[in-house]
Amino acid sequence: MSVVTRFAPSPTGFLHIGGARTALFNYLFARHHGGSYKLRIEDTDRKRSTPEAIDAIFEGLSWVGLEGDGDPIYQFARASRHAEVAQDLIARGMAYHCYASPEELDIMRAEAKSEGRRRLYNDLWRDRAPSDAPAGIDPVVRLKMPRDGGSTTLTDLVQGDVTVDHEQMDDMILLRADGTPTYMLSVVVDDHDMGVTHVIRGDDHLTNAFRQYHLYRAAGWDAPDFAHIPLIHGPDGAKLSKRHGALGVEAYRDMGYLPEALKNYLLRLGWGHGDTEIVSEEEAISLFELKDVGKAPSRFDFQKLENLNGHYLREADGDRLMTLLAPSLDLTADDPAFSRIRLGLAGLSKRATMLPQLAEAARIYIDRPSFPLTEPKAAKSITPEGVAHARAAGERIAALGDWTEEAIHAALAETVEAAGVGFGKVAQPLRAVLTGTMASPDLSNVIFCLGAEEVAARLAAAPNS
């Protein structure tokens, strides 16, 4: 059997971070087993489903590299197929028309509440003849759930064996009074027609699985395997919400996270392979099994995500990083500062964990220092003696015939030795004159990336007293 999974978001807003993790688990499971990972847009809620929301979902999935195999399926376009299945169930005695009025349903709910029953509908029309139907009531179509006093046990691939008594399950509605299919019907028909073998989704859908299982049986279809993964909680242990911070994938992109960092972090939210924290996509595909997904909710830790992002920033291709940084720095490839930053990326990224931090650090290669300096520690080093040491170092560096970091470092060491002072007495004022800050990468690397001409120009602009 070829494994087929699906991610089925409702396009009522952005791609939620929890949805992205669900998509990731579906993707990895399918790839691990050499199967297919499909995308279905559940757009049956016509009032809330918008083209903008659909575009946002596609954009988010594209950014994290979780686009589906083949063209996406739109659920609303298949409404006639869903209704066709419901009519077939009626014809085979597995479903029936229910003519209960709103007032009768209200009475049923009140009775169930007073009796402490979870099943609200009292099967009023389950075995009645259509000839008893009252005038003026458009019926819904309900599925006949088991009424044998027994129970159903599903072996969930994450939660284990879960059992629900049949008396807890209402005869669920398949078609509304206006003839439109319900979510429960549409999901089952689409999953069957798409050949889905494994339904991997949040555990808030666990109770739905039992109703859907019996719909599969009524239709004469094999039910897929179910795997319900725990929801993501905030740092305080409550369900992740807006008050915890960004929820949509695009917000993490805009804050400066890399998609591979977010994917790695989401993978580790609920799935684990020993103590391994850094997991490449190739490794994840090789290792991912549902048995390694925990049953308990995971807590979102922004600091861990940021640290992980720092790792991937340091591993990222330089040209790609420049593509990401250039717009925020208002640079083009023909700008001299562009090439300086490109040279200095390795040094700059050692201190950065987020793209905005990296962009801010890169400004030392764009903006010449403005005197007097505003950073206290840097300003303190701009003394007549300090500037003299900086210029002495600059003269030795300017005379170099070999423009390498090693040669630059040697020139700095020679300046220190000739002056008979500690290295900091030369390095600190030189760093301040060249960058305006004490928080920059290795000084030899900074000088190398600035280039001889820019170093000379910045030294010339230093105050004389």
C-alpha cells in the first residue's frame, strides 16, 4: 500500500503555526514511506473563506517548503460528489431524512442536559416513514450511528487505543436542510477519493474520528489510519494564542526567521530522536515515525527558536543571505557596500540570531562613523593618543602588498610592538574609528572586508584632537 497523507487547512486566515507543524508531519511521514503528500483547501465555509486567505496559505506553505504533490483540491468544488454519497447512504438505509423542527431540537438539548447525556439527538426520525413528514420543514440528512449498546475502539498511531461508547454519538448530520454537505461528510468523501491512507492532524479532531470512522463503514470503505498529535501550547502552558506572540507563518518570516530553522523547531515540538536538536530535512525524512510523537502538548519556546535560527544563519549560503538582507538595507548588487557585506557575512553572523540583527550589524560596512561617536565605550577610545595609534596601524596596513587577513593581523601586531603598548591600545581606537562601535567582528576581518580605500577614507575622517 502506497502511503498518502494530506494537509487540509480552512482558508479563513493565515497559515497557523500549528497548521504548519501538521503539514510538516504529514509531509515527513509521506516522504519517509515513499508516498504522496497532498493539499486540500477546505473552503466550504463560503462566508469566511476568501481568496486572500487561500493565497496566504499557499504563500506560507511555499515559504516553508511544504507545498503539496500535484494540484491542490478545493473542497467546495466537490459538493455535488459529497451529496451523491449521502443520497446513496439513504438509498441503502444507512442514513435518513430528519424533519425535527428547531423547537423540537431545543427540547432534546434541554432533556439531554438535564439527564447528563452527551448524545443530544433522541433519534426522533431515525425509523419513521417519510410519509409522517410535516409540511413546511426542509429535512436534514442524518447518518445512522450504532445503537447496540457497545463501543468503538480506534487504535490511534499517536494516542494509542481510544474508546467511545456508542450511546455518546449522535446521528450526525450529513446534509443540511438546504442540501449542502457538512464538514464531516465532505472530509470523509474527499479523503476516500484522494486515497488518503493516514490522517495526521491535531488532537482537537480526535472525537471527530469516531464519527468519521462509522461513516466510512456505512459507505463500505476502508477507514484510514488516524494519528492525532497534541496541540502546541504557549510558554505558560495555555493553548497557543495571539497573546503569546506571532501565530501565522508569515509573521515568523517577517521577524527574520529562516524557514529551515522554523521547520527544524516545529519538528522538535512533539517529535524527538534522542537528544538531537539540529535535524536537517534529509535526516528528518529518514528518521520520522509517528511512534516517536509524544502524547503531551509541547510548549513553544521563542528563545530556543531564536537560538536555532542563529545556527541556520551561520550555515546559510552567503548569496541567499544577501538576497534576504539587501531590501532592508536598501542595497543593490552594484553598491560597493554590497560586496563588503558579502565578504563579511561569516564574521557578522557569528553574533546574530535573527536577520534584522544581521542587517543592523552589517551597517558597519555601509555607514561611515559620525564623530563624536554616540556609543560610550567607542567614544572613550577616541583620544589623541588613540587616534595616533590607529593612524599608525593604518599606515602599515596601507603599505601591504598582500591584502589578506593574515597580513593585516601581522601589520597590527607590528604596530603594537613598535608602540610598546598592549594590543587593545591600538585595536580599540582603530575599531572605533573604522566602525563607530566596539561590537564588531574580528578587527582583521573588518579591515579586510572594508578594503584599503575605505579604510584610508575612514581614518582620514577621524578627529585630530
